[in-house]
Amino acid sequence: MGKQVKAIAVLSKGRSPLMPDLKSAHEQGLKDFDVTTWTAFFLPKGTPPAIVAKLNEVTHATMDTPRVKQRMLESGVTGVSPDRRSPEYLAKFVAEEVARWEGPIKSRWASGRLIF
């Protein structure tokens, strides 16, 4: 990029292993600021637990292979820590994200000032 853009913070609560010297917004005074991207599989309600468990197992086994880890890092993805990989964690996380962003989105929608 020819140094045309200067990163000033990562928006996750902690630093990124992709840019370990770049302080997070939280470290710079925006306390409890934690915005990250995430991806998940969503299955139909009532999917048998054995299928959910197997999909979870093989997905994370694949994500943990050296080749996939390398490809993810090359595309700027650090992956998800093992403690955040369960279906139970995802259900709680999604509920928290909906509650967190519902107000700002509805407020912007009502004002007609949506930015994408």
C-alpha cells in the first residue's frame, strides 16, 4: 500500500497476532470495546445432537491443521480459540451480539441514516 494507510488500533479487546505491536482500542482507553468478525454454521432447529457434535469436531480438526491455519493467517484470519468453539458458546455469543447491536441498528434504521 505504500504506507498510505496507518492502522491506529485493532477493535478487538486484545491485540491481534497478525499485528502484535498494534494496540487495541481497549488498551488505548475505549474500555470494553470489543468488535470482531465471526463465522459460524447454523443448522435447522432440531438437528440431532450427534450431527452437531460431528460437524463441530471435524470443522475444528480441519481448522487446526497446519495448512489451514497458514491459509487463514494469509487471508488475515486468526481463528477461534478452543474455549469459544462449542455450540453452547455460540448460542450464548449470538444472543449477546443480537442484544448488543439491536439498539444501535434500530436507532439508525429509524433515523434513516444507515451506513453500509
